[in-house]
Amino acid sequence: MHMKKKIVSAAFAVLSCCVATWAVPAVAADTLVVGVTTTGVPFTFMDTATQKPSGAMVDLAAAIAEDNGMSVQFEQVAFSALIPSLTSGKINIISAGMLATDKRREVVDFSLPVYTYGEGMFVAATDAKEYLLSDLKGEVVGAQIGTSFAEALKATGTFSEVKLYDSIADIMRDVKLGRIKAGFGDQPIVSYQISKNPDLGIRLVKSYQPLKPGDVSLAVAKDNAALLEKVNASIRKLQETGKLSEILAKYSL
């Protein structure tokens, strides 16, 4: 009876191993698994024509992979889940419109900067006033979850509420409908979307000065110094050859 239990236990262990292997598809060692979000036009977004990820940071990640002789695999992840996906090993790298902040540096490592920008304020297109931050005292405004400026906006003590949203599109909708007074989003993302879709019903406030300008960088896990070195070497090469400028210009950055 004791021997029978051992055989059953061994068989169960083998079966468990097989199930685990089936549950987590293997990724080739020479494949760069890149986390992107579909709500970050023009940095990362879903191309409706091809149904594939597109954008400046998508093209940049592909160029970095090619420079290192690697294939690339893009994984669509909500912005707020990008860093957890990286630290848990689900992806190798983040390539999105993410600013390299001190708080984020505590858990991930960032590459050399590839672009600099800050947040923009937008209001309903029917609202012609040029606002300063102080003009919105006591108002309800919106910002995207996981952005570097959401907490900075709260810390000003200006607003009655900084309502957090999953996507910029949701903030734009509520601003247009008058549910909130203003929204805050990555300035180049908002500007690009307005230029491509004038019927969004919102406009950027030109008088607004961002609280949190910063550098867009790619992120890797803390224990992956070798990959970070390769990424930085490729960024330097793309800068020197002018390829990085070409990629950014393609998306009006």
C-alpha cells in the first residue's frame, strides 16, 4: 500500500508539472516581451486597420529588438498594471508614454530618456476661458490612474476631488458632458487625439503650465541590468543615426 501511494504521488507530480507547462506558454530566450497600453496615442495604441499595437514607443521597442537580433512580442496591458506586469516577470520591458519618476525608480530601472513632456489640462470645447490652476479651486477634475501627476494634482489642495479614471477617453467624455470641470492627461497624447478627432468636444488649455514635466523612458526589472545595458546602447545608436528622431516625427512628437 505504501509503494502504491508513492507511485500515485510521483504520477501526480509529473501531471502537475505538465499542467504548469501548458498553463504558461514558453517564450523563446531571444524574444523581447514588451508591455504596451492601447490608450496612449501617439506613444502606444491599437491600430484599428491592422488590429496590432502601434505608436512611437512600439516602433522604438521593435527597433531596439532588431538592433539586438531579437524578435519582439507585444503584450497589451492597462497602464496601471504595466509595472506590476514587469516586476512579476510577465513582460521583459515597458515601452509606453511612461515618465521616469523617483517613485517608479524604487521598483524598476529606467533607460536613457527618449522624449520629454508634461501633463496638459483640457476643458470642454465650448469653454473658451484660459485657466490657471488656481481658477479651478473647489472644482471636480479628472486624471488617469497610475499617472505621475495624479497625486501631484491632489497635493495642491485646489480641487474638491481629483477623480481617477482608467483611460483618457473616459475623462474626455465626462469633460465634454460637463460631469467634471476639467481633465488632465499626457499633453502629447491629448494633443494628438484632438488633432485626429476634432469632434471630441474638448480643447487643450494653452495657458496651463504642467506640474510634473518629465522624461519618457523604457523600464526594465531591477534584476535585469544586462537588458538595460543593451537597451541603452541601442538608444544611443538610434539617436546618433537619427532613427529615433524619425520615429518620433512619424507620430508628430
